[in-house]
Amino acid sequence: MTVPTIRTVSLPGGSAVPALGLGTWYMGERFASRDTELAALRTGIESGLTLIDTAEMYGDGAAEELVSEAIAGRRDSVYLVSKVLPSHATRRGTVEACQASLRRLGTDHLDLYLLHWRGRVPLAETVAGFEDLVQAGLIGAWGVSNFDVPDLDELASVAGGARVQTDQVLYNLGRRGLEHDLLPRCRASGMPLMAYSPVDHGRLLEHPAVVDMAEAKGVTPAQLALAWVLRLPEVFAVVKASTPARVRENRAATEIGFSDAELAELDRLFPPPSGKVSLEML
């Protein structure tokens, strides 16, 4: 299948991933929505949003099962990401959790596997599990999620920790704290950030400033919020869209730019951090 191309972001290992991908949090949990959600995922793939992000936590595996159906017959066209819960992230548990995700996803490998957030398991154990999975060909690479600068510093001290590919974090107009230290750290090391909830779980869609600027630009509030996150070349994002129409709306955001005056106005309305802000997460 030939799909339209969009801007890509390069991971440290050399993989090029779409700057915008499909999130699946809360998807697959209601039978009545299944057909529409499947159509949304397939529409995304066909429009070039071939990065799909899911997790064993989402609906206790229901999201992975939905993705399995959506990518049937087109697995080679997608870059597939899933996540291991920290409670499963021992060396052996990481491998077993991945194998369970693969069964639900109906595939023999993940392109990227993330630790969902920090837990009590030592990072050395989780990294060892990730490396076992790479050696077995069950994942192409691994990364982390919801890691702040101290977490990444600790990860760097672990054997194999330098092979981390990305940090998936909460980032949007209303939550810019990571711009103070996390974003510069990742930029310096050549590791892009993967932003989740770029519309802040819908909160930004009703913010008067976002609504007003979107109207002035002739775009939707969602497109404005997404385009703002995607303005940085070292950031890629995943966003959930449960209908084909919303997927097409999000896809169009990849073509939207900003003038210097618009960016300055957004900085005034949503000020960047002036100091350290603890990493937020949902």
C-alpha cells in the first residue's frame, strides 16, 4: 500500500518516524464504537499517520486488540509502539509482557517498546529485558515514557541505557515545563521527544485564546494546538482520534505553520517556564 508522506523525525538508531501518529488511549473499550474506531485507525494509516501508539494498560489490552484488527494485512506499513507497565518491568517480566502484547497485536515484533513510567523495578533490570527483546528480534528498539531529567541521567548510567530512542511525555501549549531542561537535554543528545496529549485531553479546544487564534487563521482549535507542538523539528506527537473525520482534521495540522508574531502571541498567552518545573503526566 502506498501512503502519503509527511514530515519525519529521526530516532538515534536511524529509524525515521512520522511527526504525527495515532494514539489509542481509551480506544477499544466499547463495542458500539469499534467499527468507527477501526475506520479512524485505517484512515490514519492511509493518510500517512503510520505511527501507532498503544500500551498493555489501555483497556487491559483492548486497545492492542483493536490495533491488531486495524493493521491486519498492512503490518509492514506501520511503525508500531507499545508500552510495558512498571509493575511488569523486571527483566523476565518485560519479556513476558511484550510477548503478551505481541499476541494481542497479532504480530511478531514491535518497532518500539517503552517503559510506561518509572516504578520500583531498578532500571538496569528493565533495560536488560529490553535488550533481550532486541536480541530476540521481538522489538526493534526501546524507549521510555514520563521520564524527567534525573530519570534520564540515571538511565544513562545503566549498562545499555544509552540506546534509549525517545522519551514520551506530556507536552502542549498549557504544559510547557519541560522546555526549561528536559527538551534542551534531549536536543543536545540527539534524542527526539514524543509528545502525548497535545490538545491536553481536550482542554485546549475550548480555551478562548486558542479558539480566537484558530478562527483568525482559518483552522480548528485542535489543528492549532497540534501544529504548535509540531513546530519543533525534534518533537513528534501522538494524538487519539476516534472518527475518520477527526483523523483527517489532525492530519491537516501537519501542514500548518506560524508567523513569528503568532508564536510571540502564544508565548504571551501561554508563557514558557522561567525555571524548573516537575514533569507533569496524565
